[in-house]
Amino acid sequence: MSRRTDNRHRVATICREATGLPHRTCLDWAEAGLITRHRPVPEPEDGAQRALESLMVAELADGLRERERLDGALFGFTAARPSPTGLTLALHPAMADRVLSTVLPRIDHQYGGLRGVPGLRIAATGRGWTLTQVQGRAAVALVHPDPHWSPALPEHGDGLTQVWRRNRHRLQPAEAAELEERVGAGGDPGSVGAQDWLNSRLLRRPRLLGAAGAAHGSANVYTHGGGDVVVEWCCGVEREALERRLRRSGLAQPPDRIAERLRDQPWFPGEIAMGGAFVTLRRGPCYAPEAAARRASGC
């Protein structure tokens, strides 16, 4: 095997381990130059696509917080098929409805404010479902292991108005205001822009993150107001190993458009930093019943 062929197989292996795609698919991408050693997972060419994926990560991280992530599906997805123009995600069958109820926008009359991804709408396609934005062409396609599956979509009630039901083809004023505020913040490439890169890359690497929740599902993901992502877990993969795999997958490889001066060094062990944005990995003690019993017995 030539060195070039060997390098392509290495890149394909990284892509397969990150996305869950067949090795042959990833190898074809490597041979076509779609993925490389520095970019082993395809990335969106369009900033709007990247922003949509980033908003989904932020909403799912906080919306699923302190709830069981099944089979390591920290954002509710088991595999990804990323491309420069879009993204297809495989839903975990037991988390699919919860994922959709979390990302679809709604007005919370009890606590106030907009929840979910502003401007996001759902539509049935020939072989699945697609999440799109009212303005623009950004979209995320969803597939379910059951080809006949239909989501149980949330209704109005319990102090919530489902914006996506009432305003199917236009932005509700609260959505427009939030998107406008975000565009203003995005003028600083060291804040929203950089976090969009990291969040989008996390969403496109579900199999790597899955190692954090593979032991018994007691992994947690959250943000501090959407400005970072924190992944916490107790058993299975060691923190250093997961960090090494994520970095190897190109998670923190600075894009050309992020200025050299913004390329950060991590402050703490387990912190992956890029251009003012952060992903923090934390592995802590296990509180599962069997682990508690071992501690009580002195083992």
C-alpha cells in the first residue's frame, strides 16, 4: 500500500469513527479530496447552514439537560452524513420526539421568551423529515430507523404557543428579533462566529461524543447561555482519550476566516478552545447504584 493510499485510509477511519458512515463512503470522499487529514469531516460552506447547526446544538444541549441520553446519543442522534451543502442526521428512535419538541420554536408564556431555534420549521419529505429555516436555504434532514415513523409533534398548551404551527411561512416578531440580535453579535469572529464552527463540528461528529454516554447513559451536555458547550460524564472513555479523538477529528482546527490572533490556548485540562469559543470535557465520579454500592463497601 502506498503512503498516499495509507493516508487516505487513515482519514477515512477518522471520518467513519466520527460520523458512523461506512468506511467505503469516507474513503471515496478522501480519494475525491472532500476530506483531508486536517478536515476529516465535511464542513458546511455556508455560514447560515453552520449557524443553524450551531443553534440546534445549543438548544439540544440545554433542552435535554439532566435527562437521560440513551446509547450515547448526547444530542439525540446516532449518526451523521455531513456535506458542504447540508447535513443528514439519524435520530435515536427513543429520543426522536423529544429532539423535535426541543428545537421547534415556541413562546413560553409562563417564564417568558422564545424557546427553540428561531425560524425553524419542519416538513415531510419523500423519505423522512427536514428541518428548514423560514429565511434562507439552511436545512437539516432527519432519518429514522423506522421508515414509517411519524413524529408526535407538540401542540399549543401548557403555557406554550407553538410558533412553528402558527407562523409556518414567516417569522414571528420574537424570532426576527432574536435572529437580528444574533447577527449583530456575530460581527465579532471571536464570539458567535467561532462558536458556530465548534458547535457545527460537534453535531457532525455524533459517534465521537457518543463514547461519553456509552457506559450507562449518565452523560450531560449544557451551555452557559449558548456561548460554549460542556460535556460531562462519569464512566467509559477517559477524558484525555476523548479530547484526543476530538482534536484528531479536526474539531479545533481554525478555519482560515478566524484570525490568527484569535487562536486560543486552552485554560484548563479538557478545554478545547478556538477563536474565543470553547468546548469543555469533564469526567467525574459515577453515581449509578452499582457504583454507589461499591463506594459504600469500600471497594
